[in-house]
Amino acid sequence: MNILFVICARAGSKGVKGKNTRLFLGKPLIYYTVAAFEEYRLKYNAADHMDLAINTDSELLVKQLRETGIEYISVDRKDFLAGDLVAKKDVIQDTLKEVEQLNGVVYDIIVDLDLTSPLRTAGDIDGTVRTLLEDEKADIAYSVAEARRSPYFNMVLQDENGYYTTVMKSDFVARQQAPRCYDMNASIYAYRRAYLLGSQIYERKALIWIMQDTGILDIDSEEDLKMMEVIAERLWSEESEYASVRKRAESYQ
């Protein structure tokens, strides 16, 4: 089994200026993603061949990755894949094709790690990958957190008359009756190669790995960044798996 890990990040950002190269509690964001990857590789890896690739148009991000001392494959972000409305799966597909052509390896599983979700552990990566591998019919597994709101009870949208109503109509009278819902947190996605390269990318058999609820946060605003730094300090001081990632990240540079 061959696994390709990918980091896809552009230089620009409208929500948080230059967010992919920002510091998070004194260290570049990418350090935490690389640290979690290395922790996974050392503690859980059962692959025959594993590589890490980055797809970016940011020279600073590549410089930060180089500072970690980790081996990686660099793929330049193509102009037509650099816009705000480009689907990330298109960038991941392009990365896979470029890397396979470059090194002649055919990858069975492709794992995307998002830079703006630094609060993940090696166990979260392993859980997501293992969830996919244990079901041969599954196309994709991704990380989630338990939803704090329900579309059946306390999530609303504006209707055609300008008034507000619940997102999902139902006859449920108690939240316990409603289907359990989860928030996709964009932290970890594990794809089977055939599915990722197929044409029916959204007709999928998907599975989930449930992360700690604080893992729902990702950096999409300055407020997110501040809040996540507070949460990170607690997780690093109280929980060993998170602390292990922080310790490795601090060893870089």
C-alpha cells in the first residue's frame, strides 16, 4: 500500500491575510501539520511507501516547509488552479498526477491535511486512514466533530417570504429523536485513488472519523486564530497526543 500526503495552500487569502504562512503561537502553521504527519509516520504507519507533497504558489510557505528538514515533493500551483473559486479536489488531483509522473509510484490512498486546522493528532490521522481502509466499498473518509447545533431544531434559513425557518422540516419533538449530525472540519481527508481521479467525485460512499469537538475550529478569521491559540495552549498542557505534536513542531528550525 502506497500513501501520498498532500498539503495544498495558496499564497493569498481574503478572510485572513496570508493565513497559510501565519505564525501560530510563535511557530509557522505548517510546522504543526508536518509534526502531526511525522508523528503518524513514526507511530502508526503501515504503508509500503509514503510521501509528502506540497502544492502551492507561495515561496514563503515552501521556505517554512524546508526549515522542518522533512523530505517532500514540491508541485507548483498552476495558474488555472490558483483562483478563489477553484475546488480543492482539483488541486489534489493535479498534485497526485504530477507526483506519480515524477517518481513513478502509484498511490492507493491520498490524504489531504489542511494547514488551517493545526489542532490534530497522529491518532486522528490514523483513525481517518484506518476507517477508510477497513471498508473496501468506501471511497473517502474525513474528519468531523459532533455538531453543536441541529438543522432540525436550532439552525435556520430565510424562506422565500423573507421569514426564518428551520433548515430541515420534521415532526421531531425532541432533539434526541433527530438523526445525529456532524460538522465537517476540513482537517483530514483520505481518498481512494480511483475515486479521487474518477468523474463522479460527489457520488461517494463516505465514512467519518470523529475528532474532539475543539477540532472543529479552523482559521478563517482573525477571531478564529485568537480562539484557537487559547484552546491550543490548554490541549498542549493537558493532553499528551496534542503535546507530542507541539513538541515536535518546536524542534523545527
